[in-house]
Amino acid sequence: MSKAMNRNVAMLPGSFDPPTMGHMNIIERSAELYGKLYVVVADNIQKKCLFTAVERRSMLAVLLKDFKNIEVCVWQGLVVDFARDHHIGVMIRGVRALVDFGYEFELAMTNKQLFPELEILFMPTDPTYFILRSSAIKEMAAYGADISKMVPPLVAENMRNRIKLLT
Ligand code: ADP
């Protein structure tokens, strides 16, 4: 391992469009394991999102303000480049079901090829949250379903306002 990398520093990248209770669970559990955790909001111009990357970062920053070892960032490039720049030793990805695993495994193989020194760990979801998926929650919200148990109250309110604007 290069001296520049720190195995006590981890990152959790994702779209977080929007942040869900499942994300919060995986973030809080990861923060307990490492001295520092970067939550990295991917600003992927090819992905059509309900919230801008800055809005997603702001929501996460408010929701995670009590965790002194968590920093929320926006990143436009490859996640491995964020890891390199910030001397991060571990990347965590949450997995909900077997379907996630196939995709995550391939992604891990690619990232490992790009940056072999980065350790990539999978954290299984808490069973309470295993059905939570941002895309499904957005669809439910658009049809007026009650999403209050799936996302934090701040996110539910922002989603209601955003959907009102779009319809
Ligand atoms: P992506 O855009 O790569 O799909 P997401 O924003 O959906 O990323 O999620 C970010 C991270 O959180 C990923 O590692 C994803 O697997 C994980 N995640 C999302 N929802 C849940 C959940 N309900 N339980 C556990 N992990 C989750």
C-alpha cells in the first residue's frame, strides 16, 4: 500500500437522487467503521436527476451534520480519481439484492483495474431498507404515494416541492 493512502479513510459514492433511509443507514454504519468517511455525490451529466448535484449534497450535509467524521462532496470525474486525490484507502458500496451484486461486482472489477490499491467492500443493506431504491421512490412520489417512511422528512418535503414544480 502506498504511504499516501489511508485505510482508515473511506468513501461512499453514489447518485443519492434523492437520499433515502437506505442510504442513511449504510452511511451511518460506514461512518462507525472508519476515522473519516467521504460521502461523494456523483455529478454525472449523462444521468437525468430530479435534484442537481449541489442540491443533493446540501440535503446530505444537513442530514449528516451531527457526524463529525463525515464530509459530503460533489465529484464530476471517476470515483477512483476522487479516492486518489483524497488518499482514500477503502470504497464502500451498499448491496440490496442479488441483482445489485452482479452490477456492483463488475463495477468493482473495473475500478480495481483503474486503481488496484483501493479496497472495495460491499455492505449488505439492513433488511428494513432492502426494498428502498431512489428510482422507485421518485416514481411513487410522482403518483402521490406516501413516501414518508422511505426518505427523511427534509427529502420528502423537497421532493413534494420539486414534483409540484414539474407538473
Ligand atoms: P448509484 O447511482 O450508483 O446506483 P445510489 O445513489 O443508488 O448509487 O446509491 C449509493 C450507494 O448506496 C450504493 O452503494 C448503493 O448500492 C447504496 N444503496 C442505495 N440504496 C440502498 C439501500 N436501500 N440499502 C443499502 N444500500 C443502498
